[in-house]
Amino acid sequence: MSPTSQTLTTQQAADLLGISRPTIIKVLDERKLAYHRVGKHRRLALPDVLEYRERRRSQQHAAIDALGADVDESVDIGEQLDALKRARKAVAAKRRTASAG
């Protein structure tokens, strides 16, 4: 069997993604990752899990980039910190909106 045709249990997928099994179940229920059933059990295709992992990493990198700020020494440090707080709140709000939809 080739690695790309391998199916994973929810626990194996959770371990591969570095998240908990309840979290992977939530992802499946939100239809963010494809799966099929074998009896009462859910199975995930390895390529789908790897693709999801890359999407997730891209989102994480985008969030980190959004939090990045160039330090301008002519600007007050308090203003810089306020700008960072606003950026973090904007990213968190965007994440909540995306997960609610």
C-alpha cells in the first residue's frame, strides 16, 4: 500500500496534526476536513490530512505576519504596544468570524 492511499483514524490524524482527538472531531464536524465512515468509525485520507496541515500552517504564518510590526524608534513605545494589541485583536476577531461561519 502506498503512503498516499493510507487512511488514518481520528487519533492518528490528531497526533499527526499535533492537536487533540476532540479537536479533530470538531474539525470534521465543521467540514473543514474530509472523512468517510467505516461502520461507526471515521477514517481520513492521509493526503487530505497533510493538505489540511499545510492550510493550517499557512493560516498560522499569516497570523504571525499580521502581528509583526516594524519598530520605528521615533514613535512612542506605548503607541507601538497599542498598535500590536489592535493587530492581535483584529486577528482574533477574524479567526472567530471564520470559525463561526
